[in-house]
Amino acid sequence: MTFSFKGKKPSRRAFLTGAAATGAGLATAASAKDPAIAVQPWMQELGDGVDVAPYGMPSEYEKDVKRRSVEWLTADPVSSINFTPLHDLDGIITPNGLCFERHHGGVARVDPAIHRLMIHGLVDKPLVFTMEDLKRFPRENHVYFLECAANSGMEWRGAQLNGCQFTHGMIHNVMYTGIPLRLLLEEAGVKPSGKWLLVEGADAAAMTRSIPMEKALDDCLVAFKMNGEALRAEQGYPVRLVVPGWEGNMWIKWLRRIEVGDQPWHHREETSKYTDLLEDGVARRFTWEMDAKSVITNPSPQAPITHGPGPTVLTGVAWSGRGTIPRVDVTIDGGMNWHQARMDGPSLMKSMHRFYYEFDWDGSPLLLQSRAHDSTGYVQPTKDALRAVRGVNSIYHNNGIQTWAVDADGRAENVEIS
């Protein structure tokens, strides 16, 4: 086994002793004179009334929990990306205000009263829907992850970005409310020759993607709510396409047009972009389905261990575009020993899953990894196993195992083990 580190290399002896329990206490002893136990100002003063914040916001003490971008990653801040703070979240649902954003032409500010969705092409009856029309169709609720195909794309050639927000934060997981796309297609009447859809957004980029009819009729939604409220503007308000388990670029926001055709359109976003260039120069195309993947969110570079040796909670998230995640393995010694993590919370198709591994940390350096197994039997590969098949030319569909090195002070850093 070969190790490469961005930071200081921990000793093998340290890893062999790293899992030993120390028995440190979980709470400060009652005899300690902690001034915070005293009566505080907020215990003596009336707080704000119910109308001070008609729309609830996070506590002022959580102001650092926010989306972040990497300034040098894109040429300008309009056609750009920011990242979900995975290290600050727990459970499986991403709050609406923290869902990562990816725009190709900025956020379209769409007036729902004059927004229309058109279905045309190889159909019996071309249709134009208002938002009110759409909301009269039967609706469904589903929790799905949305992952950008370029999530972890900077890590193909080695450890680059220091934080799971930046290495894995092009993903969010919310409950969508929407209309099964098949109902709208049935209303229009798809002709027998109709095998593909071209879906188009109302943004300045006129984002378009080709989607095979089988997927459209299977589980796609035309969604207008997320986590119970209207879509946020940056997430496609007033209506977007949901394509469960498939790369996020296909989830067209500000959805305005669906054309039915007999073959894919081969537009920019499925030819020069969102294809996987292999070592021999051949590009994989139409690689829509997102493979099983996981990441440890705590500890991680933005979430170091600050409490010292003793009982420690390791947690992370896993997902698969093919189904559920029944199992995640974790290692704290760089893969010498693997442990089955404890899965917790709902296990839903094509949704994020939460896992935990509790252990006693003795203060020795750690090498943390997680490895997801999905419901089809697929197991998340190492980065080297992935490179052996795909090379290093691509920036898309990197689902290799991530490693964090934790030093004796609890600080974590992005490293790579091969």
C-alpha cells in the first residue's frame, strides 16, 4: 500500500494504537467552576415578539453555516458554483437555503403568473400549461439527492481542496413535491415514434438536455416545491425537472419547454461538456446515472476534533443513483481495519443516507475513509481503481474513496492513499 500526503505523515505505530479506548469523560465535572453556568442576560430579559421575524432564520450564532464558493474555480461568479456545507449538517435533509447552486447564466427571476410550460414535437396535442394548470394534476412527494456530475471533479489527479464542503458539496437532498412527468406526457399523447425529450430552461443560458423516454415515464417529476415550500429562485422557481439518481445538469431549472423527438439532440451540455474523456481519447457519453459514493463529514478539514481524546462521533453521508445504501464501512487506520458503520434515519431510493461510527480516540493520528455499498451490490471503488479504468482526463463522475488525515491535535487534512 502506498501513501501520499498533503500534510505530515503519521507513523504506522500510531495507527496500530489509534483505536485504543481512553475512557475520557463526556461532560465537565460538576466541581469545575464554569462561569457559563451562571444566570445569563437572556434568562432575565424578554425576547423578540412573534412578528419580529415573519420568516424564521437560523440563530445568529450559526452565521458561519453557509454556502461557499472557490473563487478561482470558474471564470466568473455568474456562470459558477457554490457548495453545500456538508460538515455543518446532520440527518439527511438539506435546508433550502444551504442547497448548492450551479448556474450557467445566473439566477433567472421568473414571474410565475406569466411563466408557461410547453409540450410539443411528436405528440398528438401540443399543450401549454400555466402554473395553475400544473397544480391541478395529481402530485407526489419524494426525497431525492441531486449531485452535480463534477462533484469531486478536482480530485481526479490527487488531493486538492481542503474540506468536504469543497470536495463533495455539489450535492443536496430535499423532499420534492411535483407532478409525475408521465401524466403531462399522457395528456399531450406521445406518438409511437417519440423516444426522447429535449427539456429546456427559461434562464439566459437556455439550458437544454436530452432525456430518454423510458426515464421520463419512470420516475421524473415536474416539481414546484422543495421541503414543503416553493422552490427557491436559485433552484428553479417556479418549476424544475427532477431526474432521480441522474446527474444534476439534467434537472433543468426554470423549466419552460419539453419537445418530444425520435433521437437525442446532441447539444453542448451532452457533447463538449458532461462527457468522460478516457485515456485513449474516446469520450464516454450519456453517463447519466450517479454511482454509489460516500464521504465522512465529521471529522474533516472544516470540522476538526476539538474535544481531545475520548469518545468521538464519526459521521458522514452516502448515496447511490441506483437505489439505497444498506451498508457503509469506515476505517480509521487507512484501510488496515474496516468497521461496519451504523446506518441511521430513513433509507429511501436515490436519497442521501446518514451513517455513524462511534469510537474512543486515544489522540493518535488517524486516516479516515468510508466505503459505500448500494442495494445492487455495487461497492464504492478506490481512486486508483477508478483511474485504472477511466484515466485522469475527466472531471466528471469521480466516486472514489475519500481520505482525511487527522493529526494528534485533531486537525484534519485532505490526503490520498493508493
